[in-house]
Amino acid sequence: MKTYKNPIIPGFYPDPSICRVGEDYYLVTSTFEYFPGLPVFHSRDLVNWRQIGHVLDRPSQLNLDGIKPSGGLYAPTIRYHDGTFYVINTHVQENEVHNNFIVTAADPAGPWSEPYWLDAPGIDPSLFFDDDGRAWYCGNRVPDGGERFRGHREIWLQELDFESMQLTGPTFSLWEGALNKAIHAEAPHIYKIDGFYYLLISEGGTAHDHAVTIARSESIVGPYESNPRNPILTHRHLGYDYPISNTGHADLVDTQNGEWWMVCLASRPYGGYYYNLGRETWLVPITWEDGWPLVCPGIGHIPFEHPVPDLLEQRWPASSACDHFDGGTLGFQWNFIRTPREQFYSLAANPGHLRLRLRPERIIGRVNPSFVGRRQQHIDFSASLAMIFTPRSPSEIAGMVVLQNNNFLYRLVLTLNDAQVAILRLVKREDGNEEVIKELPVDAGKLYLKVEAHGQDYRFYHATRLDDWHLIAAVDGRILSTQAAGGFVGAVIGMYASSKGEPSNNYADFGWFEYMGL
């Protein structure tokens, strides 16, 4: 029997939402402070996915200026109706200000429209298109009477007017969740199946107590009856030692062959209860009993391996582990921190290289630094690069960064010391405090850098000749986990250049970057 392996999209790809158009499946996930926003994936078999673009890839669509770590874009929902794709999402700013918006596209690969901003409280909005042609907004909010306990939320509903792309008419309170004093009722999705409206939500918070629950009603505005077997998915009862945790934030899809499946998020703790990869996208089967969905029948939890859906397999060409920067644009795997307001990188200035300008912005601030990075997607991995750089002052640095956020990272950079000698410096930044792990003199010019991880053992290397690697230091990777750094993202590895607050016209050229699981 042919099987697939979970997670189907490894690494920091949380809060998945899915829709089907004919025989094609499209999926989006959260990106928080990273730009471009909201990757779009395509599949024909629910197992093999390829990224086809981003929903928000223009600065005019997405203002992340000054956004705190794990602020920015929260959980999106993707839906298709009458020839148009819709993504609805929350932009979380300072002081927990939540702004919800909709963008549209004729093609999920883009381009997507400028945002239509909505007057709607709360987070995690979803769209539902009913049989009568009406569209509905569904989200979460603090109940009208206020919080009865910390994290008290309700799911609410309001009609969406297509012409104005604004909410209209009365609002309806639908449900506060299945469990007594359920905290953070969120991530709602509505489906109409066999005459019932089903309301799928998550509750319990996004960490270990995360859970998926469901209710139903004969009317979209309620009242909603809670499934007596809730929660339909959680791993909190399996303990901290179980290798899959944080299961929740789900979306359902039916196949053209009549099967039902669920995508959801979960994490893989390792080296103790630490998950450096953040929250990832997983796939689980659904059957129906007594009018309610049953997740992973006979198992009751997410498996690492399961028989494939009844769909024709569609594999996509594998992407190269090594990016030689010989195209006209950066690949979809690459990300910036916050919105780039100036062109600090070039693929044309030195063909076959990624050139990063040294700018005063530093990766430790809430700014847009000269950083281009990609997600860590494996517990054991190797990431290496080739760099050409000659620093001209101690303020000029360039090299490799592995980070969870601006206050929890490792930085391996070439620079000058106060005696104007070129040195390679490995720095650990934990909770805003910095420690130089190792300094060693090197020749400026061409240099190779590498980080290799086996579990939470991260080892940094350098070389002046390819494959002649020399160990710099072994470090503890646990500071790159959510448990250490907080927030909602996963570790990211990339190329970095800065003049540390000083003006500079210098630059660093990166000849290639290779990432592979081990």
C-alpha cells in the first residue's frame, strides 16, 4: 500500500488553509513578519506540493514597517467562488491592533489585488459562500459582555457585500467553543454538508493544549450544536514526550473522488520540548459517523505515515538544493524580514551572484535589514554558502545568520577588528544579550561558511577552499526554538550584510547558497 509522510510541508508553514478547484488544490499559510507574505502552494494529490507564488509580494500590499517579531500576517483563509480566488487575513500591529482584509485574484499564482480593508474586530477571518449566492465573514472577537476569563473569545458572523467588498447587516454570535472556559476560540471555517452548516474552530491556544472542535446548525446564523465527541483532534493528552505536539488550526477539503481530508498545523519537538522548525503543515484523513467528522479513524492522532488519498499521484520536479543565483528573480523559498523599502539586493550587478548592499540597518532591530533567508525544514540539516567580501572598517560585516527572531540568533560574520585585521566572528544573541563564541583571523575575499545541525547540536564551519571545512564551534540550538524566544515562527537561515549604523557603499557577493536535509 502506497503511503505518504507527514508533515506534507515541513518547516515554518503554519495555519494552513486549503481549497479545491476541480482537480487542483491550493493552500496558503501564515508568514508573520516575513516578506513576501502568504505563500501559495499547489497540489493535485494532496501529498506533493509546489509553491507557485505569494499572495502579498508588493510593498504596496503589505506594510510590515517596525512590526514586532511574530506580528504581521496571521492565519489566512483561501477560498474560490465563481471564477475568483479570495484570501482573507489579519494584519496584527503594535498593541494588538488587528486589521482584517481581503485580496482577490483570477489566478492563485497572482497577481493578487491590493487589500480591501474591513471594519471587523478579532483575528483569523474566514469566508463562506452559500448556495443562495450570499457571502459571509466569520471570525473571532471578545464577546459583547467582555472577557469572563483571560482568552475568552466567541466566533461571530456577518454578511459580506461583494460590490463594496465591505461587511453589511447585523452581526451574529455563533459559538464560544466546546470546552468549559475554552480559551482562544479562533480559526473558524464554515462548510455546508448534507443540509447542515458545520463550524470548525481551534481552541486552547496555539501551543501544547491546541485542539480542533466542531459544531453544526441547520441555519448559518445558529444556534450551533457542539459535537458530543469534541475535541475531534488534539495531542495534549499524549504528553510532552510525544514526537508531535500543538495539533490544531485545521481546514477541511473534499476530493473529486468523495474522500474528506484535513490539513492542520503541528510541531515536532526534539532535544527536549523544543521545536526549532516552528509549526508545520500536516495532512490527516476524515470519515463521517453520525453526521460528524472523525479524524484519523482507528488512530485518533496524527500519524507520521498514512495511506495516500485516492488521487492520481502528481510529483513535481525537485528543486535544486543549491541556488546559484543565476536567474532573474529570487526563488520562492527566499524571504526578507519586514517590508523592503529599497532595493538592497541585486542579481544583475555581478551575474551568478546575489549582491547585498551594506546598510546601517542591523538584524537585531525592528527594521528591514540586508538579509535574505529561508526556513529550516529539517531537524538534521546542512546550510552552506560562498561569499566574496572585503570589510573596510570594524562596522562592516557580512556572512550567515541563523535566527528565531532579532533577539535569539547566531551570527557568523566576516569583519575587521580594532587592529584592522580581518576576522571571522561567531556571535550568540540570546534574549538581547550578546556573547562572542569565537573569533579567528582569516583572509578577506572569498570565504565559505556552513552550519550543520544534528538535533540541537548546531556546528559552524568555515573554509577557504571548498570542502576543506574547519570547525569553528559547536553551539546549543535550543535558543532557536519558540520555547526560548517566544512567538509563532520557526528558525530561518540566510545571508546578511550590515554597516551597523554607519554609512557605507560596500557590498557582499554570495555565489551560491545550499540547503539540504541530512
